[in-house]
Amino acid sequence: MAAQANAVRNALMVCGIPNDPIVGGPGDGIRPTQEFLATIGWTSIEDIQLTELKDIPNFVKAHNTNPQKHWECPMLMVRKLSALVWHVKDLARRGQAWDPAGWTAERMRTCVNKVLPLRQPSSRAEWCLTR
């Protein structure tokens, strides 16, 4: 179980969530990766596989609105975490096992482009909502 938790924490580090302990202040010694995982509840790769892409923005929002948090998760992280979820689900669809060493910054960039391609709004109303 500890190996799975480390794999999840390492995957979050590739996404850009720092793992260095916070120094000073009320969050002294807390690692942002552990704090984020405690908020969203991921403990294994299976938890990531069960996550829906539409839930990722809510995870980031839940973390950022938690009054006990010591680290703010940037909204850009939604794209990176969505890429991680998509990658894990894609491996499962193809019957391949998760290899933590396979989740690299390059793989993340590839997955970001696959899961969340930039698209043009389809209507004037939608265009106004995106501004």
C-alpha cells in the first residue's frame, strides 16, 4: 500500500504539485502532495482510475476552499491532473498496468493535448461565457 501511495505522490509531483515540506508558519513540515491527497482521497492508482474527468475541477476547488490548507493549488493544475486521470484510464482500457516510471513530464504534455484540446466556442453565448 505504501508503494502505491508513493506512486500516486510521485505522479502528482510530475503534475507540478510540490513535495518539499513547507518551512515556517502554521504549515511547517507539511508536504503539499500529502495535503492535496488528504483532501481528494486518492490512496492508490485504482482511486485515480475511478475518478471522472469532470470531477477534477471540483477536487482543486475543494482543496483551495479548505480552511486548513497550507498550499494553494493553481487552477492550471486541473489540466495536468485531468491528463493523469485520462492516462491511467487509457492504460486500463488497453489492459496495460500502470508503470509509475512511465508518467513523465513529456507523457503528461502529450496527454494534456489529447484529453483537453483547445476548442473554439460553438456559439456566441458560449463565447461570452468563456471570457
